Amino acid sequence: MDPTAPSSPLLWREDGLPQSSLYGDVYFSSVDGLAEARAVFLAGCGLPERFNGRFSRDFVVGELGFGSGLNIAALLDMWRQTKPRGAKLHIFSIEAHPLDRDEAARILAHWPELGEAAQVLLDHWPGRARGFHRVDLPGFDAVLDLAVMDVIEALEAWDGAADAWFLDGFSPALNPAMWREEVLAAVAKRSAPGARAATFTVAGAVRRGLQAAGFEIAKRPGFGRKRERLEAWLPGERVTPPRPETLAVIGGGIAGASLARAACAEGLAVTVLDDPEGVAASGNPAALVTPALDAGGGSRAALYAQALARAVALYEAEPGAVIAQGVTQLATGERDPLRFAKVAEQDLFEPGAMQVTEAGLTMASSLVIQPSVITTVWCGEVVRRRVAKLERESDGWRLLDETGELILRADRVALAGGIATAKLLPLPLKPVRGQASWTDAPAPSPTAFGGYAIPTRDGVLFGATHDRGETATDVRPEDHARNLDTLAKGLPDLAASLAGQAFEGRAAIRATTPDRMPLAGVTGDGLLVLTGLGSRGFCLAPLLAEHLVARLLDLPSPLPRVLSHPVESDRFDSPVTSNGV
């Protein structure tokens, strides 16, 4: 990408420094940007000393102004060298005008001493779509959530509490909106007791805004040409409740596997239990990872867009999981071209991710995956026992089988067994039977058209039926015929070539909700619930699982508040509790 192109917020000065084309300010000190980051932000927030001697194993850093990622690269470099054993770093940063990866690489190349810290950031550079971007930083025990949106919107959306804040917007004289009193008040609201904040400016409006928000402040010697800088702190000390150590996940499909992966990533010991006779769509030889298309661009569209981006990143990181990338949604109705055009215009997706073509809508980042690869790796060894009852104890839960025999004890329990979850918890779930068909014939590129046709490792899979209220999982010849009829409406040539063949197949039960939104929440007595994913489980489950594990451990969620509220598990009635069955 040309850094001087109109879409870039950056231009290069004759002296080689990057400057904002929007605000006219440089991205870092002309003396030494890395030295400035270390002196102003790291030392100004009392780092690395404050990493140690805490009751929590997690440290949370917030930042206003992600820019080139220089402050975060400096933080990562320090964190890896000085972090307490077993600790994890959670970073939240805000950037309304993100740079692309090549622009950031050119900037960070000024400091080769950052080495792997800069490289891991560049290797996992966040996207530019509007919304939250969760980024894993392997090898550093760290995760980054980047909010690409206005600063107030981002601070109101984030549910974390920072231990330290890097206030690094452009100069208050050139970008006063970043330093408004309401912004600094929102920073204080998203801070833990005892939080520290640091910035390069000592402008009067900034000092007054921090004090009005409850911070105490002090001027310190500045860096480079700046005489002074500012440090601020809140009274008190973060108190962290006891952390659960074990999690039992009921359900071995994509919902349970996603919860297991997310919980293991946060250091929990996880046991996955699955009904030995259970049949889930996660057992098919191939699966689509696509969003529900919503031309309105509201919270539902934003949820699916963010979930797709996170799911794709996680699946692509698993060797052998991806069968194909890129899915075409065919236009099958008169309104589809207009609807597709509206979806393609949404800034919720990365530039070029959604493209209108003669056939319909090409979803460039959508995937076809092999579910067994994901569930095997993420679940680990599965306990094949049916959990018939849950009993609450003072220090955790007992999981019992049909005879009342104890299967295991766990500090916390997650329910992710699809429609079977309703047997353990009263939830408004409705079953929808779906049978998929497959054969070893050559497959087309992944295509959806009401039905779908996708490649497997050995051929083509198509379907699936959609029968509300049915729970039988026998494979029916007449449903193979129905799938072939549906295929003929979307891909008639493929259907004709398959006519007369014998098909393999599986039937599974989708769990749906009255409003067609998933259930992802925590019950009144502490059970995690992830179900109601319908036919979009492979898109939704990874992100929603991370949200639930964050709720469990009181960590920052990757899901903005406006997107978490519509999926709360108690939204249909009063908060549900588990009485066991």
C-alpha cells in the first residue's frame, strides 16, 4: 500500500519521520521514539516493578492511540523479560485511523533492538475493520484487543479495568477531541483501583481532566525537547477474587471445543465431557465458516463480522484444519443484489473481504474446515459420559450420571451440548434437524445458495435439510433426495452429475432460539452457557467462548458491550438457575 495514498492516515516527512496526515503531528519523538516510550509510558506507569507483588496473575494495560504499535512493542519486550511466572498480559488499545502492516513495519524498523517483540506484532497485525480485533501474541503470554473506532465509543464498549494507561494521542493542541474531559472520565471508569496513567503532555486541560476524573497527578522531567511529562494515579489497590482452577465443559462439539481452548489459554485445567451417543454437526467431514448476512449493519451484523474474523484467525493457526478459503453466496432472490451491495459496503469487514460479483457475493475470508481437526486439538481427551445432573457444592460442582454416580468434580461448569443443554437448564431452545449428504465426486469452489456445496478432503458435501421440531438422527434416503433437489436449484450442473449416485450422510440437531441469536452468558449460580448457535456455530463459537471465559475470570472480554448484551443467556426471562435433573 502506498503510504501517501488518500486512505492512509500517514505521510512521510523529508527527515524520514512519519506524520499524521489528519492532525499534522509526528508519531514519535524526533530524538528517539523507543526511548520516549520507555521513559514516558513504561517508567511513567511504574513498570516493570508493578508487574510483581500482585494478587492477580493478569496485568491489564490500556492505551489511547495505537499508532504504529511502538509503545506496545516496547511493552512486550519488557514484559517477556520481567513478567512473573505464569502471568498473562492483556492489552487494550484504541485507534480510529489504523495503519496497515507495511506502514508499521517501516516505522518499527527504526529500532531493530525490539527484535521479536516488534516482529510478533507485525506477524499478527490487526485489521482495519470497524470494531474490536482480538490478536494473540504467541511466545509473549500476551493478548491484544484493538478497538478501531472513536475513543468514547471504544471506552464505553470495553468491559475491562486497566492497571496502567498509556495516554498517547496526538498533541492536545492538534487533536483536542482525544483529551476531552469526558474521555479522561471514561478512562478512569475503565481503571482498576490503584491504576497508573502516563502521558507526554502537561497541558492544563489534561491535568484538570485527570483530576476531575479522580486521578492524582504529578509533573515529572520530560523526555527530549519536552521539559515535563505527566504521571497520574488512582487511590486504592486492585483486589482479585479467588480464581477457579478447573472447568468441566459438557459438550464435545465446536461450542465445547471453543470453550476448552479459551479456558486452557487462560491457564485453567479443562475436562470435556460428551454424550457417547451424541450426534452433532461438528462430526461432519467438512463445515462452512460464514457469517449471517445482515444488510442493516447493526449489532447483529457486527457480531457476525467480528466472530468471523476471530474464527478464521484461529482455524488458520491449526495445521490441516482449512480445506478451502473463499465462499460465494449466490443471488437467489430479486432483492439479493441490493442486499449484497449493502453488505459489501459495510466497514465491519476488512477492505475487499466482501465483493459483489455477477454470481452474487464473494466472501473472501470465509472458510471450509475439517471439524474433526479442530475438535480433536481443542478438546483433548474427551470423557465419554452422559451428565444427567449437576449438584452445587460450596467450593464447586458435582457432575453425576443417570444412576447418581459421580463422574467428576470441578470448580466451574460450562454447558455447551447444543439442544441437550435444555435437559440440564431451562432454556428456550428449539430443535432443527439437518441432514447433510456427501460423495467422492469432484467438488466445486465453496458455494452457498439457500443450500450449499463444499469440498471435503475426498469429494463434495451438500445440503442440508432444515426440519423444525424433529430430533431423530437416522439417515434417510428421502433427505438425500431433498438435498439433491436443493442442489439443483443452485448448481444444476453439479446436481445432474450426481444424479443416481449413492450418498453418505449424517443427521444432527441444531439448537435455535426464538430471536435466532446465540445464548452466551453466565447463570445466576455461575454456570457458563454457550448454545443456540443454529447453523453458524463454526463462525460464532470461538469468539463467544473467549467472551465467556473472560467473564468467568473477570478479564477483559474481546466482545464489545453492545454485542454481548444481545446474546446474554437470561434475556428471555428472569435469570436462570440450575436445579439439576
